[in-house]
Amino acid sequence: MHDTPSERGPKFRRRAEARPDEVLDAALTLFIEKGYAAARVEDIARHAGLSKGTVYLYFPSKEALLRGLVRRAIVPIADSALQTLHDFEGDPRIVIGMVMKMLAARLADPKVVAMPKLIFREVLGFPELAQVYRSEVLDRILPAIESVIRRGVERGYLRQVDPALTIRSIIGPLMLHVAMAEIFGIMPAGALHMDQLVENHLTILFDGLSAPPSAKTWSAS
């Protein structure tokens, strides 16, 4: 007995709702395997089990696919970090530690860590990759971190440091860690171990960044 159209409808709708993720999964796989330039939309469609025209219904270009991957993997992390940073009052070392540990946990997901890996591999040949990442993530998150650092300095929690330069000291080791693995093939003990790196980094960072106890002039109630 064949299903009626009404019986098939919900199943087909669920299938249609899943297609963007299926396309993105295929694009990510081929971008990593072949590189951004060599991966063709028709290959992505074939890998996803769809027609090329169906792919274009959801993503009209390869850049749209890349932006979709960033939005799926990285933008939710940026949104969560922004909420945490904006809502926090008090010692900025606490919220910086929270955000860094959250980032380490999310980067344990292969689909998430694949994005910075892809950008490091391809950015020199395709600067639009960096521009997508900047507009979707960095231009949103960096001002929030800078504001937290500035308040920490003003309230005596942190040394008199330049907030814009200090951001590089905070996030730089994570980027270098991924770059060393992806560009130079230097992998500590066979894995990235982002959680261990962050714990080690925060210990070094806060011992150097924290103001002496006598300098603290304000605390949150």
C-alpha cells in the first residue's frame, strides 16, 4: 500500500529541512580534502546526494557555502561568548577564563575546529575566507573583549595594559596552536588538546596580567 501525499508530507519536509546541513557537511568535507579552490559545487552536490540546482537553491555560490559553514560552526560560539561578556560584572579574569574554556570545549567538535584549519590552509590564496571570518566573528567579538579588559584596568583588577594589544595576547596562543598543527604539522602528543592548552595558557596569562593586590580599587558587590 502506497503512502498518501499527506502521509509523505512531514517526512519530505523533514528531509528538506535537513538539506542545508547535508550540503554544508559535504562542502566541509571537500573543502578539507581538496581545498577551497578545487572543490566544485557539482562535486559537493554529488557528495550530498543532491543535484547541483538543489545546492544553489540554498547556497548560490561557494562563498555562500563558506559563510554558511562559519555561521553554523562559529557564530553560535561568538553569540554565546558575547552574551557572557555583556552580562558579566566584576573580575574580568573570571569571564575571560569562562569564555576561553567554552571555546576549548567547542573546538573539540571536528566540524568546529575544521573552520580555523581551513582558513589557515587557504587564506593566502583566497583572502575572502579571512574576510568572511572577520565580518561574521572577529568584528563582533573583539570589541566586547576589549571593553572587558578596559573595565578590568579601570577597576584595578588588571595591570595598566593596552586593551587592543592585550586581546592578541589572550587569543594569539590558540591561533598559533592551530597554525602549528595545520601549517607545520607539529601536534602535541598526537592531538590538539585544546582544553589543556587553555588551562596552561590561563595560568601564564593571569599571573602576568593580574594587578598587585594593593592596586585594586573597586570590586563588584
